[in-house]
Amino acid sequence: MLIDKNIFIEELVEMFPFSVNYLSTKGIKCIACGEPIWGTLQEACLEKNFTPNDIQEYVNELNILAKNNKNN
């Protein structure tokens, strides 16, 4: 499964536990971080005033991380 901007944060964290650390480094809190967040990755990014280009970059990076974690 590829990660896209419309993935729900809850689903992202459940399917890709490594994403918790990644999201945290970007300033996006998630359920596992202790601050519940609901909605999609895009919605969370927009709340932090990230641009559409930023969001696409994060999606791309998350997919690279997902591929690397799958291969390990």
C-alpha cells in the first residue's frame, strides 16, 4: 500500500509505526505521541500551514521509509 495525503493519521500510525517519529520531527503530533489527532495527513499538515509542496514531499518521504522498513 502506498501512503498518500488522504490517509487517516490513525491508519498511518497503525500500519506504519515508524511514521510516529517522522511525524513528530515535522511537528505533527499523533495518537501515539500523546496528543490525539483525527483526520488525514493532509488535514494535519494544513493545520500546521504546510504548503501543498511540503505535503507531497512528506508523502514521498513516508513512502521511501515504508519501502525501506519493508525491506528490513
